[in-house]
Amino acid sequence: MTIKIAVPILLLALFSVSWASKRTHYSSGQTIGPYSPAVEAGGHLYISGQIALKPGTTELANADLETEVRQVMENLIALLKRAGYGISDLVQCTVYLKDMNDFSTFNRIYGSYFEKMSPPARTTVEVSNLPRNARIEISAVAYK
């Protein structure tokens, strides 16, 4: 009886160690905190929340909402490419909007990135504040 229980526990432990040791971290250059912009583990790419930082800087591209949304999407796409994924590999996005009144504008711009493919699952929530006083932040999960 003990052997039957010990074998699955041993296999689970070996799988956990193997999965945990196969993590790859991807950077987008400058971050504004102690985090990895993207981590690949278990065949998935987990992308930290992206705001509209101009590449290689800590400056926000926020002239207007459209500029900000497009910069966030370009940052997301750049991380996907750096890790060997594409936008079609996205399976889930979480969108944080500072003002839900921006939803229709955001939705139009975001949707334009998925016109030729099925978009990923998505959750959109309004939040009281975001880093650098951004209007939008998007985190995502991709899978090949």
C-alpha cells in the first residue's frame, strides 16, 4: 500500500522539479520594478502587465488613449517575438483600464490587432490607478 502512494508522489515531485527548472526569463529592456517582463514555463509564456513604456526607456507614450493602447500592444508583441511566439499564440489577456469610459475606444484598437485571427480570451476591469499614471495595462498568457 505504501508503494502505491509513494510512486505517484515521487513522480509528482520529479515533474515539479523538472518543470520549475525549465524557466526562461525574457526582458524588454528597462523595467520599473523587480519583475521579469515575461517568463516561459511549462510550454506557456506568462507576460507581466505591459504599460505604454517607450522601448528602452521608462517614459510613457501617452499623448492620447490610442497612442497608449498601440504602444502597449507593440510592447506585448515585442515580448512575444523575443520569446519565439506570435500574437496568434495568445490564449488569455487581462486588461486593466483606468476609466471604463475608454472601453469602446480601447476595444476598437485592440480588436484591430486580431482582425485576421480569433482573439484570445479576455478579462477587462477598471482600476483606480496604474503605474506611471497609465490609462491601460495588459498582461497575457501565450501557448504554442
